[in-house]
Amino acid sequence: MATSEEVARLAGVSRATVSRVLSGTVKVSEATRRRVEEAAARLGYQPDVAAQSLSGARSKTIALGFFSNDMWALSQLTRPQYHFHLDVLRHIEAAAAKAGYDLLLPSRPTSTSSDGYVRLLRSRRVAGTIMVACPPDDVRIQALVESQLPTVFIDSIGSGSHATYVTSDNTEGAKRITEHLLDLGHRRIARVTGTETDPSGHDRLTGIRQALAARGVPEDPGLIGRSDWSIDGAYRATLDLLERERDFTAVIAESDMMAIGILRALHEHGLRVPQDVSVTGFDDIDLSQFTAPPLTTVRQDAEAIGTRAMEALLSIIDGAQAPQPIVLPTEIVIRDSTSGAHA
């Protein structure tokens, strides 16, 4: 990493002037400001605000990262497939406020290197960071684990001396919802999956397979509809399923938002839920009780996820070793979208 001394040398000014320009605390001439900024950009220098702090007081700011390394992800927060994580965010904010911390949504770093995001966070003097649902190939995960910046991942896998993760027991939840359908007599069970590269998608599919295998029900690849996590993706995957197979009696969706798309596709084909086809979801978002019919689903505890993530992060910030990964239990919520298999 470039130093302030190198920036000062290239700009032809003192280190104190570099500090004044980049901190914005003292006015300097336009020409000087331009020279310093150009030198910093050329060298890829980002000031370490924490190191510059004369008081030595610990920052009361926590950074939040979402979904991908690109800022477009922040604009996706209002998209339906992220409904559950918005609820988690609400509880993170409440826990942070209670502890006296502010949340920061950092802008995308100019550097595209794997440690560019870490440098950005250090320059913002954050005490730690919470990363939500980052894909497994996100370069920030390993960079944060190696940086020793206190970090907690939610629905992503990353752990180390200063990092841990919080997630639901997705495998057990998916296994139990499948067992619910099997107990109702269903054997031809279709599945509409999320992206299997995501830990949640992989674990939920694993749970479904475990339940089928335990009951001696062979897995039929023709009954798998592949989608993303969106309503539209699940809707289209269900239409594809209906074109290939018409004899399934139940559909498992790997999220509630996907189940909404499935319900629409079944309705358009004249299939009644649950009389003709039972449907289950996963998450128990607030919308799931208002679908027609209300959705049988797996409840994740959004409040516990957000609160436990903040508790774990604060303990690391306070100097404790990162706790072991936290896997929270799920609960089956039975509503009107499931019933016994038809003959």
C-alpha cells in the first residue's frame, strides 16, 4: 500500500498538507488540493482514518455489505427475493442502535483487487463489518477473513480468528418440510431450487434429498425446476415443469418468494392448491400468510439472526476470539397450502 509520505513526495507537499487535503479539515488552495488528490489516485492511496485519530477512540461505526461486490446490489435490496434479508437488516439496525453503533453502507472501492474493500473499510475507520448473503465466489470473503477486521457473515461461509458466520439450519428445515409432505402421502414431489452454489440453496436441496432417501422415495431429476431466488424465475421454472411433468402432487419452493411464483403458474394451468397440488415455501416472510391460500413454510428467525450476528461482532470488537459459527433452528409453519395427496 502507498503511504502518505509517497503521496507528499509525488505532490511536492508536506505530509501534513496531504493529511489536511484528504481529511478536509483545513482549507488549502485549489491547485494544492488537485495535486494531492491526483497523486493519491495515481498511487492508489487511501488514508487510514483510524491511524490518523489523535484521540485513539474506537470507532462506533459498523459497515454492511450485501450480496455482491458491486454497488448495483444495494439497488436490488427492494427486489422481492431479498425480502427476508431486509427483515434481518431491520434487526441488525435495532441491535446496533441499542449498542450505540451506527451503520455504514460503503460505496464501491475504486480498486478491483481482493483487498480493495478491506482498505476502503479501514479508511472509513469502521469497528467491524457484517456481510449479508455474499455469493461463495465473492473475493471480499477471504480478504476479510485474512484482514483480521472483525467480521460476521450472514448466510455466507467465512470464519477465522476475527470472523464467524450466522445462518439457519437450512438442511434440517428443508428435511422437515419434506417429511411433512411425505406424511401427507405425497411421493411425486417437485422441487424448484434456488442457486445451488449459495450455501442456503445447497443445504436446502440436501435436506430435501435426505428426507426422500430416508423414506425410500427415489429422486426424479425430471421433477427439479432450476431457478434463481426470484418470483419470476420460480414462475418460469414451474411452467417448464408443467410442460414436462403433470403428475406431481406437491412442489417444494426453496423460498417463500419463489412459492408465490409457483402459485401463479399453477393457477394459470387450472390447478388448485392444495386440492390438486400442495405447495411449501421457506423463510416465513410476512407475505406468506397473505397468499391464496396461506403458505405452509419453514420459519427462519430473522430477529435472532440479526441480533446474534451483532452480538458476535461486538464480542470480536471487544477483543474476544471469534465464536464458533452460529446455526439457528428453524420451525415448520403449517397453513392451508398443503393437504393429503390426491389419488
